[in-house]
Amino acid sequence: MPSANIDEWSLSMLTGGVPTHFPYSQTTASIFSHDGRYLITTLTHQIRVYFISTRQCIKTIDLDLSDLVDIKLDVTNPNHVILFKSFGEIITVNYKDKLSDAIIGQSSIQQQLGNLLLLSVVCVRHNKYIVITGKRDKRKGFSPHTRFINSFDRTSESLSVIGEVPNVLMYSVSLDTRKLAFVMNDHKVLLLDLATYYTNSQDDQATATSVANLESLIVKEVIPFQYKSTITAVAVSNDSLIALGTNAGVIQVLYGGLVNNDKSQQRVFKWHIDQVDALQFSHDNNYLLSGGAEKVLVFWQLETEKKQFLPRLNGIIDKINIDNHKNDYVELLLKTDVNNFEILVLSLVDLVSRLSVNTIRPKFTNNLKTTLSRTRKRLAKEGLDQFNKLKLRYDYSCQFEIHPKTKNLYFPNESSIQSFDLVKNEQSFIQHAASVLPIGKVRSETKLLDPQISLLQFTIDGDWMCTYDEVASAEIDCLLSTNDKQYALKFWKFIENKDKEKDKDTRNGYWELTTKILDPHGKSAPVMALIPAPSSYFNGVAFLTADNKGGIRIWRPSYPKEAYKVTTPANKSQQIAWTLRKQKPSSSNVSDAVSLAWSDDSSTIFLSHECSITCLDSRTFDPLDFQLPILTESKIRSIKYLNNNLVVLSKTRFCVYDLIKGQLTNLVTKVSTTSGGKNLITIDSTRNLICLAINSYSNFEPDLEKLQISSKLYIFKPNQLKPVSVHHHSSGIASVKTDATGFLFVDLETRVGSLNSSLLDMESEDVTGLTNEISQMLITAQANVDLLNGGNAPVKYQSNGAHAVDEEEEEGSKVVDLHTFQPIFQNLDGIQIETIFDRISNILK
């Protein structure tokens, strides 16, 4: 069998991160092409081009866009988009043509900006850009700053100031880019009309007008407003209407630009009961669109004040935008969680979704940005003398699983599970594992706690899913049991949807809840570990759980007898109840460091609790005579069974214990892991490999402000200290899993990466062929041994050579499978098949 060398392993990124968020621009991280047929979307590390009519992504351009503040179409070429970064870098990209390098041009105005930052772009014209610069808000919320309106000459690449507005809280640009509304901290709105400026400074005219004269061409108007609530959103229409959203939910409408205008003429719109986060006027100035925490898009008819609603969106409405090149569509930026966004494109004609841009939604244990800020402050006080860059102060891991059949990635996040199709690079569906409010929470409703899914696993065949969630009593209930938690173990059956056209939301199928078990390990006993059974144990249709006191339980389904079966519709599953089959009582010691492993022949269960590992007989749950020595003196994060080896990862040590020889292999080393270390290690039993991710601090010298987290991915064989492969990654790793082609990982920039070898496909074919040969030899050898022993000690075999375990199996039955014979098939060079046959027969005796 060929072995993969370090040069044959390659690391590649499969997704591009999350949609970018522009804090000062109304752009929803996406714009339409000139003909309105394409949507160009910016993710943190990728540009994606979607064909609207088919909803398909037709092109991706990998590019680091983490510092992006705005995106605009280039009026000089319909195939180009212009990207603007906060430090003044301007990048022109060809999004349509097939080119070896999509970047057409780059320029920078960083030196001309000085200590200011580029905040957003008002418009792009043939010979110049109109941009707004200033300082960012350091703390959460809006604080007054001076904003500068600048003109950037595309030919000379020079920047000139054409206007300055002090004490600005926020600002907005009209859809035709002619009106600018600045909300100031003295309850006034400054309305600027750039129409005269555009007319008197045509791009094709070489004007030598001074900056002062250019500024005088801008028509200014100051409009006071009476409502004193904090302003949280602003929009300005093409005909000078101004809408102000407040944290109380009230929307004020101000009138500007009218001759002899009565500044006291103002209107108030009331429907929202929480903060208004997004506002936008329609292109024809007849409607106002608003949204916020209620997850409801509201349409206000300005003349009649009649309202129309689009409820139950997937997230808080953060931005609303209408593109000039496709003004019958509206783009929404929905905040799905703290770190992620969704882009939703709706038709204004029928309010039906035309496109939804989703990326993976992992649930990180800690927020990277805030915790790094705390770490920087702490290091600034303590100094770098005793700083260990390999010892992370916070856990940044996340959980995800790969479905055995569909190969979709499943991400548990809060009370829902996202299924993500990696081939199509899009979300398949969202499975709500617990009932939650279908609309957004407002005010005191935010104190109502949703169940939190902490564990998720599939059976080997992928037909069953087991989830574990917990929910605490809400403070709003004012009960004595406020701190009490209720736990639920749920078993789901996958139902394939035969009528795919009828129900598009579940066109690929859906998960149906069959059994819900409250407090599966008793009151105040949370489940800390959950694993599926190996295929040798009732075909793998079982789950094993362990609680924080070391108690373990086996769960298996009970199928109804023929007499009790009920006729059900074709798309409904027969009622199957999962029940407790075996259990080991809990001890008095409590620990959050619990892990489980199950041998491939299903005979032995390994339980790690704090620093010790116990070996149990899976049929009786009694401890085995064979006891493991103390492998580590620190908390064990994870144990895994790999071909007669036990892979152990603790807080301070990574080692492999050979269960046959009863000793440690050469793979023993020091590490430093956080509480989520179980997500950073995975095994590939087919190829006999271990993948381990190690995170560390980087870029902290000489400037501590640049402190980041990077990582290394190691691939080991269980008996070698020297890794098969080592790969550096610029970002931290949150989780790693085994895939058919190698290993998949999720990094802290919300991207999925792949680590695979060109020889793995060849190995898979060789392994499959060898497995079939071994299976046939096992069956023949067992028949021979049965004859020699007079038919004693029967071992039941399935067609694939694996034995079928039964709970009523006799104590003297010998449990064997392919892995029992693995040592025989090492160093086979020059050995004939008859010799191998004799070795097998000797073991079976």
C-alpha cells in the first residue's frame, strides 16, 4: 500500500468566509451588474458572482477583503467592480471575463488620508470618486465625529476635500447619489444637494475651479427635529425626504429641499416596538422600507401611511438597499448571529425571494475580536517575558459533523442546525431542534432563553441523528429555580422528500423527531459526551452517552411489532421509540472533562473522566481486568480508538497507547490545549492517520496591536513521532473532521478548508480490495476452526465478515472482527497467502 508523503499533501480553502459588513455604507455587501442579471457579492476572502435567474454561483474570485468598506460598479467598464478598503487601497476587479488574474488595477491614497480612514463611497464617476473620510467609532454605538467629503481624481490619483461636516453621528446617501443627509448631535440634520456640484464639475471638462468654489456649489440646508430618542438609522430620498429611526422604534420623517419649507412640518410613523436598524426609500419616492430586531420588513406608503409586512425573516434586518441597476429588487443584509450575515434578494413586485446568499454558521465558543482585545490589554500590563504563545487564554473551538450519506456539513448553532452543501457551496436547510419564536425577540423577550444544542452525532449509516440540548429557566420567570437547567436528548429520523417540487424548503428531505428524553441521565446530570456505536454493534444503530459523573448509557431503537404497526402516509416514518438499554451508575466525582471511545469490534468501551481512563465490557458494563496506566496528569480532552491504539489528547499531553503491546508508542509529545481540544483532533481509521490542529498566538512582535491567532495542522501515524505532514495556516482552527478525501477543517475566519493527498484515492482502492480479500479469508478460516474444535465457540458472521453481536450472547463467545487480525497483515512482503491463512487460524483457536 502506498504511503502519503509530506509533499503530496495540500491545503486548500473551499469557502470564502462570511458576507462583509460595511458599517458606514448602505451597500449590503452586494451589487447588481449593469444589466441586472448578475449579483456580485463580497465575502471576507472571496468575490462570488450569482446568476439571478438560476440562483447559481457561476464564478468565484479569491481575494482578501477583510478590510473592505464599499463596493461600486465601474461606470467606464460594465465588467469591472471597484473595491475600496479603509486604509485607502482601491482595487479594480474584472468579475465577468475569464482572466488569469481578475485584478485589473490597484492604487492607494493612504498617504493622502493621513490619520483618517476611508469610510464609504458616495458615487463613482468617469473621472473621479466622491468619498467620505473620517475616524471610526471606537465604542459601540455612534459618537460625534467630523466627516470629510472628498473628490478623488482617477487620472492624477490626487485627493481633495470639497466639504467638512463636524459633530456627525451618522449619514446617508440617496439612491441617485445627489443627496447627503448628516445627523448631528445637536438634534439637527444637515442636508446637502450635490446636483449643482455635479453639473458644474463635469468629468469631461478640465475645470480649474478652486476647492472653495466647488464647496460653494453644494446646496446646504439645516433641518432641526424635535423627537429626542437616540437615532439609530437614517435614510434620505431622491426628493429630499429624510427618515430617522430611533431606539424606541419610532420613525420620524422630515421634509427638506422645499421652497419656503416649514421646518416644523414633520411626521411620525409608529409600528416597531424595538430599535430601528435599517431604513431606505424606494426609487420612486413613494415608499419607505424599515426593519430591525423584529425580523419583519415593513413597507410604508408615504402618502396614505398604509403598511405592508414581510415577517419571519432569518435574521435581524441590518441593512436595506435598492440598486439603481435593478430598482425592482431590494437587497437585505440579515444578521443571523454575532459573527454571520445573510444576503437576501427580494422582488418588490411580489415580495418573493429571488436569491439567498448563505455561508456556514459555526458556533464559536468565544468571540475572537473581543477576547483578543482583552488578551492585548493583559499582555500590555504583564509584558512578554513570561508569555507562552502556544498557550491560548480562550477556547475558540466549534462543533460540526459530516453526514455519512450526503456529506453535508452540519453546524449546531444555538437552537438550530444548519446543513451546508459543500459541493454547491450553499446552505441546504436549517433544522430547528427546538421550538423557538418564529419572529425576532424584542425588549424583555430577549431574556427568554432558547435551548442550546451542545452535542450532535449521526449513526454510521446516516439514517439517524441524535442531538442533546439544554435550556435554563429564564430570569423573566422570577422563579426560585432560575439557575436550574433542563436537558433533552432527541433522536431524529431522516425522511426523504419524494415530491421535491411541491415543497421546495425541504426538497432534499427533512429530519423528523421520533423520541425526546428529558433529563436522560437524571436531574442535574448533564451529558458531556455522545458517540455513535460502531457498525459491529447492531449495525451501528445505537448511541452511547456519558454524564459529568462518569455514568454511561446505551440507547437503541425499539421497533413496533407487526400487530401494533399503524398505517402511515408515505412521507411519514413508522413510529420508533428510542429507549435506554444499558447503563453504568454515576460516581460522586464531578468533572467537565469526559470523553468516550468504542472499539471497532464493539467489545470494549473506553471512558475518560478527568485524568483517568476506564476500560469497560460493552455487554456487562463491568470494568475489564486490563487496566490502562496513568497516561497523563492533566484533564483529558479527547480519547479515540484507532486500530488497536488509543489516541489520547489532554490539556498538556498528546500520546498514543498500543493496546496490544500494552505500552505507549513513539508518538508522545507535549501540547497545550483549551477546553475545546476535542474538536481539534480527528482520526482516519481507514488510512490509519491522526490529524491534530495546534493554535498559537502570532504577529505580536513588535506591535502588540497586531496580535492574531494562527495554526498548524499535523498529520501523524499512530506509531511515529515524526508527522507525515505539517501545514501552516494563517488563521486559527476551530474544528477538524475526517472526510472521504482527507480532512476538513473550519477556521476562525468562518471558512472551510481541506487537507488531502493525491495518493488517498489510490489507497482507498487498495484498502477496499484488501478488505474484501480479508473478509473472505475470515469466513473460510472460521469454518476450518469450527471443524477442528468440533463446532464449539460459535461466532456469528454477517455477509461482510463482521460479527453480529447480540445482547444474549454467551459469555464464552469470542468477539472478532477485521481489526483483531490487523497485526498479521503488517510486513507482508514475500509472504504467501497460505502463511496468512495459518496465522488467522492460530488466532481463532
